[in-house]
Amino acid sequence: MTHALIALNLGVFVLMAILQNQNPDAAESVERWGAVWRLDFHLHQLISSAFFHGGFMHIFGNMIFLLVFGPPVEDRFGKVGYLLFYLAGAVISAQAHMWAASAPAIGASGAVAAVSGAFLVLFPRTRIKCFVMFLVIGVFMIPSWWLIGMFVILDLVAQVFSAENGIANMAHLGGYGFGIVIGFVLLLTGIIKREPYDLFSMLKHRQRRKAFMSAQRMSEQGMGRVMRDDAPLDPKVAHLAHARAQIGTLLGEGKPDDAADSYLRMIDEFGHDPNAALTLHRDAQYQVANALYQRGDRVQAAEAFSRLLAGYPNDNERFVITVLIARTHAEEQRDVPGAISMLEELLGQSLDKDTKGLVNDELQRIRTNNQSGETDQEPQS
């Protein structure tokens, strides 16, 4: 749908350029018909204004942003939901412009701003590859929250201090606000599934980190009383408790990679002891396993996820986690039969449509890769 919207915008732009070349008066009339304008308002302008642009750089900037931020949002919203959201963003941003200014306005900026606002809620930690030519020149990976936040601030400053700058800043701000609100509402109501990396979950994790730190302080205070008042603890037990507490502290401080390193040291030191309590609290175990997976330590991540499932067999994320474990078995450990068996067993359980599709896709991918690998092998005598 994103590509269709880009094609439609480009198509209108090309047709208007041709008309401008052949009949400038007619082109001006068509553009005036499509522009949203408080002094000569017609209902169609709320949508039509989002498909006209005032020049090459105008449409280039809007379509680049739509191409970057649109597909991930479309993936979460679905094609129809995304299209309705995009058009609603155009309507809301056009109304915001009419409320703030009397001049006519054209451009997809408001709808694209709505998409960017939703992206900010759904993927706040994503980094965007940007070509920068300001003070320094080069390609940099910039956090999406920083990039989008910068444009929000620029529009806000321009609207307050330079409202007559020829740019529909209020339309942009209306679009950003609409996208952010809709993103939050959809996550809050569960209409779209929450993910560990969306803004809603990150805020919840922040509260959990505070709980981790509070629990750590209480644990340290309690441990001090035990050491003073009771019989001495087994040194191994005390050392393991300290290692677990250290992992919780690092997670509470927002240092998942350091926590993952501490976790691996704990496993290396105590993994041979079948009685050692190596599975952390559910959220801590999940964060450590996810940190290992994200940085490429897939085998260690699969083991950490396996411990999570062993300790919490009814976890809400168990199906997706099992798919990740199966993928690691197939790609990193070359255990294709084990991965296939794991996924086939998963298909025998009660799965929703999306999860079943995910499992089937992964199963098909593993089988296809395995057949390709067998075909590529040279026969041996």
C-alpha cells in the first residue's frame, strides 16, 4: 500500500507537470481545486490536498519519508487499516492547517507526519540511516525518536515564531499528534499486538527496571541481615545469589548487554551444577535472552530462551520464542531435523491464524534451505 500511495503521488505530480507545461492556467485551476483552503472550503479538499505538491523537492522529501517509515507501520496496521489511517492523517492535518492559517495548502506532509508519529510509537529504538550535510558530511545511523523528535521541534518552533513562513507547520504537528495518539490507542486496546520494542512496552519496562532496582536494594539489605544474624551462608549459594542480583541491577540500570555478559559468566561458572537456580525472573530472563539474540549470540540466546520456557511453560511469548529456538537449531547448530520436529510439534497445538502462519513460513524456509544445501553439496566417494 505504501508503494501504491507513492506511485499515486508521483503520478499526480507528473500529470500536473505536463499540464503546467501545456496550459499553466488550467494547471493553476486544478491545483486550486485540490488545495485545502479555509476561505473556499469543499469536503474533497481534505483528501485531494494530500496528493498535490508544489515542486520536485516538496514531493521528493515527502516520498522519501513515506518510503522509510511507511512499510513498517503498514506491516503492523495491515493494508486496509494502514490506508484508512493514512487518509485519516491527511484529513486531520488538513483541518489543523485550516484552524491555524487562511492560506491554501497542498502536500502529503501531514499524512506522512501521521505515519512518522505512529512509527515513533511502534519502533522508537530503530535507527535510521541518514545522509547528513550540516557542519559534518557523511552517513550516520540516527535513532528514530531523535530524528522524528527533531522535526517535531522544528515545526513547533516555526509555528510559534514564524507562522507565515510558507510552510504548513500546523498540518505537520497535527499529523504527528494524530499518529502518536492512534499508535498508543491501538497498543493500549490490544487492537495491534504489543511488541517488546514499542514505546508502550518500553515504558512498562522502565517501571520494571525500577522494580528490579528496588528489589535489589531490598535483597542487599536482607542479605546483610542474614550474614550478621544467622549462620554463614554456603559460599557457592551466596556467590550465585550475588551473580543473579548483579544481573538484575544491570537490567534495572538499562544495560542489557552488560547484563547478558554477567549472565553468560554465571552460566559458565554454575552451569555444571544441576541444582543451581540459573533461571532468572521471567522479565529478566527474557531481556537477557533478547539482548543475546539481538547482538548475534544466537546459540546462547536459544539456551537462555529454552531456560525461560522450562521455567515458564505457559509464557505468552512461548510460540514466537520456540520459532527463534528452532531457527537457531537449524542455522547455527545444523540440527535441521530437530528444528523441523520442534516446529511440527508446535503446529499440533492450538495456535491463532497469525502464529500458525509464522510457524508454517519458518518450517517452509528451513526445509527449502536444507534442500538447497543438499543440492549444493558435491557427491563424495
